[in-house]
Amino acid sequence: MAVSSSPEQLPSVRVVLAAQAQLGEGAIWNPQDEKLYWVDIEGRILHIFDPATGQHRQLPTGSRVGTVVPARGGEVLLAQQNGLHRLNVLTGESTLLVNPLNPLTQPSLRFNDGKCDPAGRFWAGTLDMDGQPHRAALYRLDTDGTLHTMLTEVSISNGLAWTSDRRTMYYTDTPTHVVQAFDYDDATGHISSPRPVIRIPETDGAPDGMTIDAEGNLWIALWGGARVVCYDPTTGQQQHSIPVPAPHTTSCAFGGPGLRTLFITSARQDLSKEQLEEFPLSGNVFAVEPGVAGVPANTYLG
């Protein structure tokens, strides 16, 4: 796919939460309480941030936590190192739903990014913490609680998004530097016909978390790239580029009034002392108004 040589530069980001997270990830705007939810994977914390008031809650998860999605009844689902959990954010009570990862035979695997599809199923993928390729997978948790393995031989399962017509799913396995599109069956959750729609040059950074806007464009955080980029998946061309003063930009989500603010998480992990001195804002949560609205996050309906 061709890449635009001069993507439009958008307004500068600002720090909205000086979190200094070790590995901030999983940003999502919860439509039920209109707050930003995100996780610190290595800090083993779920963060709930209200940008309107500045209120910031931190809930310990007890194990590494890759992502969070809204669930019915004011609860959330968490993809953790030890399985998929339902959490009551008011009481802190956590319930294990299912864990396909065997800690004896697969001790280096953990869950990473995930999102709910338009039909209310929870998709979450894994990675190998030792960096071994092709050992991970992408799973789908249906609303009846059954778990299905959707993809295997994945290396670092990451960004997910669905089109508004519920016919296409986008997915990233980070080391491939490719965003794939799949035909998606909303009735069954079946995916088919994988094809590359975006290729990100290795010199730009590695594709991490991803979200979709109301115009169908994909916004992708680039690990090692210090930016979020916007691509048109129909052409593969880069439309916009948002520099972030943190090399490891990890995830992004539209939220706030009208879903017109793009929130961006970042990480301090794997940065040298010199890099941390050069980029002291690493690990914070940033925000910017890119001139386009997002779409409401899907809720787990199980």
C-alpha cells in the first residue's frame, strides 16, 4: 500500500494525567459513565479517569492486565495474565470467567489488547513475554460465556476495530507491521478472507493499540514511533500524524463531549535512563482534538 509522504500535522497533544505508568495501555471511553478507562500492564492497575473533574481512581488487578472493556451492569471485563475476568468497579470484586492459558506449559504467555465487537462479544489476544514469535493467539468470548480460538501463530496480538456496517474487522499482529482486514459476520462472529490494508514502515515504529473514527479511518499508536497516525484503510494512505512526547505510544481512544477528544496512553518501559531524561512525560496520558469524532465503544453483552 502507498503511504502519503506528507500527512497532515494536527494540533499538539497535552498531558491530561501525569500518571507516569510503566506500561500504559488499553484506553477506552466507557459510554456508561463517560470516563476514560485504561490499564498499566506492569503496574497491574486499572485506571478510571474523569477528565471533566480530574477524578482518578486506581484499582489493583492482582496480575498483569492487558486491556479493559465495558460490560453490562456497570461492570468491566479485564484480559489479564491469568485469564478473562469480570470486575465490579464499585466493590472491586473480581470473577474469573475463563482462562485458556496454562501457567505450567505456557508460563510466558499473557493476554494483551482486546475490544468488544458490535454484537457484544469480547475479543482478546495474547503475546509471549519472552518475545518468542508465533506462540500467541486471538480469542473470542461469546455472550454465552463460550471461548473460541480465532487465530493462532500470532506473535503480539494488538489493535482491533470494526466498521460501522458490521462487515469488516481490522486487526494488528504488531511485528508484521501490517493491519489486516477480515470479512466479519456479525451474526456468528466468524472472520474470513484476511488481507493487508495498511503497511507501516518499520522506521515509523510498530503498530500498537488502534481505534476507528466516525469516517472509518484508523488511528494507530506507534510503539517506538512517538506518535499516533491516522490511515485510510480503503487506500492504505496515511492521512494525519500526531507527535507525542513519549517514544512508546501505546493506545488511543476517542472520548469526551461528542467523542471529539483523542486520548493517548504511553509507557516508560524499555526506555534507557537517557531516554527518560529526554522524554520525562513518558507514561502519561495525553489528549488532542484532531477535528473528527470517534464512535461509541462496544459493550460486552454477556
